[in-house]
Amino acid sequence: MIAQLDQLRQVMRRDQVFDFMIPRDEVRVDVSHGVILYLEDVSVSFDGFKAINNLNLYINAGELRCIIGPNGAGKTTMMDIITGKTRPDSGSVYFGQSMDLLRHSEPEIAQAGIGRKFQKPTVFESHTVMENLELSMAGAKTVWSTFIATIGPQEQERIDEVLETIGLVENRHQLAGSLSHGQKQWLEIGMLLMQKPKLLLVDEPVAGMTHQEMDRTAELLTSLAGQHSVVVVEHDMDFVRSIARTVTVLHQGSVLAEGTMDQVQNDPRVVEVYLGE
Ligand SMILES: Nc1ncnc2c1ncn2[C@@H]1O[C@H](COP(=O)(O)OP(=O)(O)OP(=O)(O)O)[C@@H](O)[C@H]1O
Ligand SMILES: [Mg+2]
């Protein structure tokens, strides 16, 4: 019996044996050309309305890209396409050189290392900050969590690391429901980080935040770039200016302009359709 238990423990070491136990950072995406995401000639229509219209977009590995554009420009739809929630009518979408995202399901795409944060925070309010981070590892854990109640040292280390990154070390034992709006948003980003995504898609992260929270969010997203590729959709221009390297302006489902914040802000076409509002 003891021997069997020992054997079971061996099998349950996360770094061994079964595919579902392999930590997600082992997932490899081929970025040998420096590009982590390709969208080429992508179009999608809803009831005859072209929400995405021959969209071409390339995101470099490790970059922080801001996407701006008027309401209805197709920004969220673009994220839906990348994550497999919406299938385009035509075009191609690749994660790195070789993963054709159009041939994969939503869970497979998430598993491959694309994390998405929706606008509304979706944390487990009646659990502590730390428990939320633990729960977000559940994907690989559920099968055997019934055997082992505690988390391993590797996982604890990861949790500590993420708590540090999202600035919630002091709040680790606090119920998520009692966090401020901004803190909930950071926790949700932390929950995504637990899965070690290669690419993070963040839709309107600072809506409803105080200025101070916005500054912290800017720091957080900036600190994630490099290790991760980050795509941020946001309307708040002060915020975009504070984090932006390359800005892409979407309009009517296509790229209208791309460049530095100064370049796009001074582009007459951009001023006309968006910034001049
Ligand atoms: N599932 C859907 N079914 C029908 N129409 C949709 C669907 N998803 C998006 N649309 C339409 O596609 C267009 C683009 O919407 P999308 O949400 O992508 O815009 P957005 O750039 O994110 O705008 P916002 O800045 O307001 O969030 C809109 O006209 C929207 O009504
Ligand atoms: Mg949107």
C-alpha cells in the first residue's frame, strides 16, 4: 500500500509522465521570424455587415501593441477571432510560424498560450486573492486535486511571483469580492498569468479605474511586455499614450493607420474618424 502511494505521488509530480501535467510554459510557439501573431486578409460579416474587412495585423514577439479606433471598428471582434470565439469568413490567423488558429478550438487556443482578459472582471468573489490564483491553475490540476489538497512548492512559487507582479502581495488573504475595481482587474490579469500565456489580449483594461489605478495598470502591462506579447485595446488616450510603442488604428474592420502615438495622432485620417470626435 505504502509503495503504491509512493508510486502515485511519483506519477503526480507535475514535471513527469502525463501530458496534462506538463506546465504550460513548455508549450512552444515558433517565433523564429520574430512574429507571434499573424492576421492576413481576415474578413467576417454579421448579417451582411462587414465587421472585419481584409484585416492585416502582425504582432511581434514580446511587443506591447495598443489598438485604438472608434466604437464598432471591430476591435473586440478581432480578439474574438484570435481566440477562436468567432470564425472568420476568409483569411488566415497564425500563432507563430506554424499554428493555424482557425483549425483549433477555443480551449486549445487558450492552452497554446493565448490569454484573454474581458472588460468586466470575472474573479471568484467569495474566494481569497490567493485562492483565485490557485483556482486558475485548475486546468491541469482538477484531475488529481482530489488526491492532494495542498499545492506544491513550484506552484506556490508561481503564485508568489504573480502576486508580486500584480501588486497584491499584501492582499493575498483578502476576499476578491472586497477588492477595489482596479485590484480585481489586476487579479484577473494575474489569473491569466498563472497559465504563463505567450500572448495576452486585454480589452479596455482601465475603464472605470481611478487615475492612480490607471498608472499602476500602465506599469503592470509595460512590465509584462518582453516576457509576453501584449495587445491592449483601449479608448483612454492618456492611458494609451503612457504605454504605447506601436499603435494600430482600426476603422471599419481594417487598419487605418499604424505607427507611434505621435504619428497616428497627427494622421489626418485618424483625426477625422476618431480623435477629432
Ligand atoms: N456576434 C455578433 N453578431 C452580430 N454583430 C456583431 C457581433 N459581434 C460584433 N458585431 C458587430 O460588429 C461590429 C464591430 O463590433 P466590435 O464589438 O468588434 O467593435 P469594437 O471596436 O470592439 O467597439 P467598442 O469600442 O465599442 O468596443 C459592430 O457593429 C457590432 O455590432
Ligand atoms: Mg469592443
